[in-house]
Amino acid sequence: MSVEQKLRKIVTETFLVGGDNGELGGDDSFIETGIIDSTGILQLVEFVEQEFGFKVQDEDLIPENLDSINRLVAFVERKKLSSGADAPEGTMPCAVGAGALSTN
């Protein structure tokens, strides 16, 4: 299941009466449309942290990251890349170049 599918599923099952995700456009504001209130955003953040394996920092709690499906998907994808959340278990992300081990 893609990031978008997972997020749509939790939003529709938790916050939309009737659970019809066909009504939810990718750019529809959760707050402006009344789909999710401030308490719901905290529930959504908890889901994101558990499902995708990274911590949402206080500075990340802004509408530009969390106020629509499309914004949320973009935020999760950015955080997964920067945190290495997709790395196989037991591995760590590695930066190539600066600081690389020398064989001298």
C-alpha cells in the first residue's frame, strides 16, 4: 500500500463520516473543510509516527505539512528520506563523500 493510500485510509476511516474517500480531494484542507480539528491533527501525527517510523518535531506541526492528503504525503516522503525510515532493519543511512573512510 502506498503512502497516499495509507494516509487516505486512516483519514477516511477515522475522520470522514461514512468513510467515503472519493469525496476527499488531494488538496482539500482538513481544517477548512472541517474534516479534522486540532485534536484530530494530533491523532494523525501519532498515526504517522507509528506507521512510518519517524518522530514529527514541533516545528513540523504546520499546515504546510499536515493540512491535506497531498501535503501530508509530501511531508512523509521528505521525512522518510531524511530519516532513513525506509532503510532495512539493522542498517543506517550513509552519506557518501565527505567523511568517507580512507584506506591509506
